[in-house]
Amino acid sequence: MSLVKYEILKQVVDLGSLTKAAEALGLTQSGVSHAVQSLETEFGFSLLSRSRSGVKLTDNGERVLTYIRDMLRVQELLKQEVALINGIETGTIRIGTFTSISVQWLPGIIRRFLSQHPNIEVKLFEGDYHEIEEWLLQGEIDFGFVSLPTMDSFRIIPLRQDRMLCVMPPDHPLANQPFVRYGQIANEPFIMPKEGSDYDVRRVLRKGRIKPPVPFQASDDYAIIAMVENGLGISILPEMILQGRTNRIVALELEDQSFRSLGIALNSAKNTAPATKKLIRCAKEWLTGWQPSPQTGILRSEG
């Protein structure tokens, strides 16, 4: 059995298309199709079901893909270890991330890391908290940035705390207060992040024992800001989302000074590659000198 065929199958599944997989791998579509068919012949059953909307794994394909991912991961570990023995740095690091980390932290972290390790490739997988946890469990990423707490099965490296702030238009009746009490927003129209991105906000609302009406949901943090700017409701967002941007909003601290805890999660059941360890070390060092960028719009919060 060829690991090249395994890599081709993984790319087809990840991208949901034979054509996209061929483009990513620099192969012809017929070459990709032939490799998948060859694996199906070796295994004795179909791996993919094809339709106009693309391709997806069959039930049998789902069962074997976990082992295929493990074999490819071990191959990458072996490649990095051999290179390390020979005094050469190489490898690929796959990072699970979400919007605020991608905007505020990763550009600086990756820039420093690549200046020290130019031969190591870094790939980013952006999603919500649930997707990052699933990618870790399936071995699709080497580590992920998460909001804590997360799954008990993960190895956790705590990083920083990030304040959760109540955001509203500047002409809102509460905008001139030093902070917001939960009772004051219990009946305010509330713009909620969509499921998968709403963990931090719902935790804060549960803590405050309120369930405000939710006329709108949005999956993008900056869409939520735009809706607040236009007077469609209030929301609660992490401070990192607001930093370094011009926002026509007021951001106030909550009465209990709520925050989210950010960290790195690794799958404790899998070995950590040398390149991954180096990037995590670089991230921790970079964060010791990181200071939040000020928001250039209206922002008032205590503390």
C-alpha cells in the first residue's frame, strides 16, 4: 500500500472534490481518481460516494480514514525526526485557530517562528471551537487554540485571559455608565454568535442568569459589530475582537469583570512533533511581550 495514495484520499476528503485535490497536489484529476480507485480495489470496498455536490466518505471510508490520518501523521513525525538527526529542520505544522487569534496573535507568532525556522511549513485551519476540537480528535491538526475549559482528553497549555465586554451603539441609554449590570440588559435585543462560536457568550449570560431576546445571530464577529453599530441590538464580545479597529460602538465592562481563558490544546493520545513543540515554545515567548492594540473608535471600560 502506498502512503501517496493515502495522502491523495485525505486531500479529496478534506477538500470535498477530486478537482480541488488535484489542484492542491499538482496532479491531474484522472490521476487522483485512479489513485482512489486503486485504494478501493486494494481494500475491496468503496471509499467515496460521488454526487453533483461533490464527494464524501462512505461508512466504510469513515472507518478507515482515522487510521489513514494516523499513518500520515506518523510519517510526518518520522520525517521530522530523521531531519533533526541529520541537523536539518523540516516539517509541516497544522494549527487550528479562530478569528481573534488569527488577527491578533498568529501574524506576529508566525513571523517570528519562520524567521527562526524558514524550512518549516505552517498551515492554518480556521473554524469555531467545536470544529477545532473535532479536528484535534481526528488528527487533522497538530494543535489548536481554544477557549478553556475544553475536553478533558486534551493536554492544555494556558496562555492569556481576554475580557468579555458588552458592546452597544454610542446613543444607547446605558452607554454613559462605567459598567453594565446583567439586570440592565436582560430584556435588550441581543445579537448572538451562531452555534459553535457562542460558547463564551452563553457562559457569561448563564453566569449573569439572564436570557435576553435574540432577534439575530451571526457567525462572523465583525458582522455582529456592524449590526450593533447600526442599532440592531447589543452583544457581548471578547476584547481582542475590538482591538486595533475603528468601531462606532461603546464597549463596557460587565459588573463581574467576566473574561475568557485562552490556551493551546493538544491531543494527549498522540505524540507531538519536534516542529510543533518549537512553534508552541515560540508562541509562549511571543505572548510574554504582546500588548493589546488600542481600539481607535469609542471604547470605555473600567479596569
